[in-house]
Amino acid sequence: MCGGPLVGDRLGRRTAEEVDRRFRTLVDCFMSLSSSNPEMPKPGPARGYTVVARRYRPQTFDELIGQDHVGKALSGAITTNRVGHAYLFTGARGVGKTSAARILAKALDCETGPVPVPCNRCEICRSISSGDDVDVLEIDGASNRGIDEIRQLRQNVNVRPSRARFKIYIIDEVHMLTREAFNALLKTLEEPPQHVKFIFCTTEPSKIPITILSRCQRFDFAGIQAGSIAERLRQIVEAEDVSAEPEALETLARRATGSMRDAQSLLEQLLAFAPERITLGDVHAMLGTANDQRLHDLAAHLVRHDAAGALAEFRAALDGGVDAAQLIEQLFGYFRDCMAAAVGCSAETMLYASPAKREEVMATGKQIGLQTLLAAMQILDQTLSRMRLSTQSRILGELALVRICSLEDLDELPALIAQLRSGAPAVGSPGAGSAVAQPRVSAATDRRGEPHPPAVPSPQSGPNAPTGDKGDKKRELTPENAAEIWSQAAAKLSGLAADNANHFDHVAISAPNRLVIYFKPRYTLAKSVCEHPDQVARFERALAELTGQRIGLEFALLESEPSEPSEDRRGAVLPRQRIREVAQHPLIRQAGELFGAQPTRVDDPPTDQ
């Protein structure tokens, strides 16, 4: 009882150095006991290891890679004494938001400051760098997102800092706070005490209320260029006394897609995988990716439409340890660079191709064609989405490769579609002169399939057809060829009226040199379009060119819908049957699959004049 106060007095008089000395003595005693007792765990090097991303974290604004605009603005604010009370740092993961927040905190609280460049030697700078400073509080917004935590923060902001100049709150992933927590923070954020600064970091600024955004100075952190990442990785491996191939570091930098922390994490794995020398093969083996040559060979099979060769190359890659999803993703990036080459971009705009393969990628892009590349990239994009939800990644990858090999040269498709719309035969295209270019109805039948005596073919349709008006043979208008002459006159024209003219039912001669065009009741709109005075004049001019005389026109509706037989008495092919035949044409099938459409009618090609 008597010794208690005495011991307390002695403890109260001890200095911090004495306590520290006694603590180190106890640690030395523990170490000696553990070395003499083999059953006690011995501390090894791994117990004190710090990962690369933390050891090589930037300590000044100048060391922030790829964020020069942020460092310049914050340094200028400190120099001109224009430091705000709240900052918002936004950007993708691993681009330096939290590191910039710590550098700003050191610049404000440094013993020599506020200064744009902290000394990083004083006790405050070292404790902020390690995350142990009592006046710089780093809060995880995901785990402290409720209103109770924010209320406690509001109570603590009025307490002055213990030893530093400012009390600084760094809230990471601030978008995870609840709506109530944001509302509780509003007033404090707008008018905080003079000794308090707020720094918010987030990857999703769209989820932060506008009332919070308007109270902060916002800085957007950009993605880091692959070249800058590769240079930083080179500095790290040199500091770690490890050699590395430049191609290996460039591949890691491209793989990180703008995130410095992702690149450093991948390098951390490689340092354990290859502790003395890092090669490009080590990178591909660790990531499960294919090398550039294998990727180029696979793309070459796709360009040649060699499905068997593509599947064999795909199988060989999987047997070599390549992941199916990774390979499809690499191929997607390869085609992206091919697309850039196809539209005329330079080699410097390529994101995924290595410098040694850029010329080959540019040649491949120009060879495939832009439209085919777009279709192939859509197939790969859909495949990657399906692979995330399926366990059959290999089959889905093989399906994508076969579908790409089955693509035709889609760059010719717009011209062929334009020819089909104009009614002209697709000369030189697959299937030219087949069902696509064949006439819709026989010249010996009208629209209801009723037979007429065969008409003498026009000399214009033969191979020795004369050119010019002097060689044209005028045709006499008779009841037998009236429907044929009307179809040819409509084919000479283009536009809405010409399309509607093809919906006629049959043609009759009501008087000498006068035609009556009959439409079914459901084509009332087509009749009204054709009988417009301007359109009637166009039709009469076309008829005059065919017959050599003026032909009057009259348009009428049938009183009732006549029943359309499945085929005429002579077995002539009807429009619906022609549509089914045309739909089986390979070019029409591909156009239907690409645009999600189907043919609705088959038009006659225009006759040569």
C-alpha cells in the first residue's frame, strides 16, 4: 500500500527517453529468449516487409506521375495563400488521389511550412507518410458511412490540433456515405473552423450530392500513360537491384490500363516469380496471356477466314497456359488497334500493340476493312460479356472465332444494298444474275398471276442491245402487254411514287391510248400517291418513251379483295414465292442477320435505255 504512490511518483518523473530505453531492453530480452528457445517463433524478413506500392509512394507533388495539373494547382494555392477548406479528388483507381491528399497534408502541416514542397524529414512529415499522425485522420468512407460517424466527426472538428498547424480529414471513397451522413456534413463542410481542412477522394463523383460538390474544389485525376508507368517501373526494378527486359515492363504498363497501383501490384508478383531477371515470357506466364506472335498468327487465320486454323491456334494457346478470356480480350484490343489503322490513325495512337508489331497491325487493319472490323469487335465484346457469366469459356471463345471467320467482306455491303434499292443488278457481286437480279413476275402474267400470250422480248435486254434513243424499238400497247409496259415504266422512275406503283393489282385499257391502273382496297394510300398530278406526268413521260405515243392514265380501286391463288394455271412463280427464294440468297441472308431485317418485295431491274 505504501509503495503504490511512490511507484506512481517515480513513473511520473520518468522521461520519454527512459521509457523508450526500458522498452528496448525488454525487446532485447525477448529476442534473446526466443533465440535460445527453438520452439518460439523467430521473426523473419517477411514480418517487416512493405509492398512496392507503399514503399515507392510519391512524397512530393513533383513525384506525382501523370498529374502535373494537380500538383501545379495545389502548389500555387499554397504559395499564394489561397488554400481552400475542402478539396475533392476524383479519378480511377491507382492514379494517386490518396497520395496527393497526404502530400497536401504534409505541405500544410510541415514544420517548415506551409510550403509547396514538404521536407519529409520532420516528425510530422514522417508520421503523415506512415499514416500515424494524430492530426491527419484518414477515414474509410465505406466502413464509416453512417450518420453517427459524421456526428462524431462534427463534434471533434472543434478540438484544435495537438501539435500541427491544421487538423486534416482525408475521407476515402466518400461516395459511400449515406444521404443522411452527407446532409449532416453540409453545414460543417461549408463553414469549418479555421484549423480544419477536408480532402475527399472518390472513384465515382456522380454519386456525390451536388450540395457537397458545390462546397469543394474539385480536381480530376487522369489515367496515367503507359510510357510513364513503364518508366516508373524501370526505376523501381533498378532500386530493387533486379534486371528486367524493356518489353516486359511495357507489357505490364499496358496491362495496368492507366493505373499505377495496378502496375506496381503486378510488378510485386513478378519480383516474387522472377527475383533476379524479369523477361517477357515471365510476364505472359504469370498473367496467362499470349505473346505478340501467337496473337498475330491467330488474327491472320481470322483474316483468311480459316476457321480450322484459328481453332487450332486457339487450342495451342490454351495448351500453353493461356487463359481463354484473356486471349479473347487481347484479340479485342488487337482489333481495336486495327480499327485505328483502318480509319487512318498513326502508329502512335495504338494502345495494345507493341512497337515491334505496329506495322503488322496497321497492314492487317487495312486488309480487313473497317466494317468487317466493327462486326468482329461486336462479336468479341458480346463474347467477353458472356464469358463472365459462364463456365464454358473455351467453347464461347471458339464460337466467336468461327463467327468472325464466317464474316464476308462487309465493306462492299453498302454499295450492294444501294444497288438493290435502286433495282440495278449487283454486277460482279456474288449471286449477280441469280434470284436477286431476276425479274419479279413473268412478262406473260399480270399481278394476279393471270396468263397472257407471251410478248416479244425487247432488244434492249439482249447482249447486243443498241445504245441511245436511235436504237430503241417502240412497243405497241395491247391488252396482252399492258401490265408489262406499266411495270417497265414504273421501273424507269425512282422515289416514293415508283415504289407505290409496284403495288398495282392489274392493268386494263379503257380507251385507245388510255390505261386504268387498279389497286386493291388495302393500297388506297399507294393509289393516292400515284395519282398526284406531278407523278402522273412522270408516269406518262415514261410510257411515252416505251410506246412512242402519249398514254393517258387513270387510277382506280377494286370493289373487293380478289382471292390470290397460290400459283397460276401455268405454274408461274408468284411474288410471295419469289420473296422466299430471294431470302435464301447468301448475300440477302447476311444483310438480314446484320441489320435484323427481312425482304418484303422483289423489284424488277430497270431496263437499259
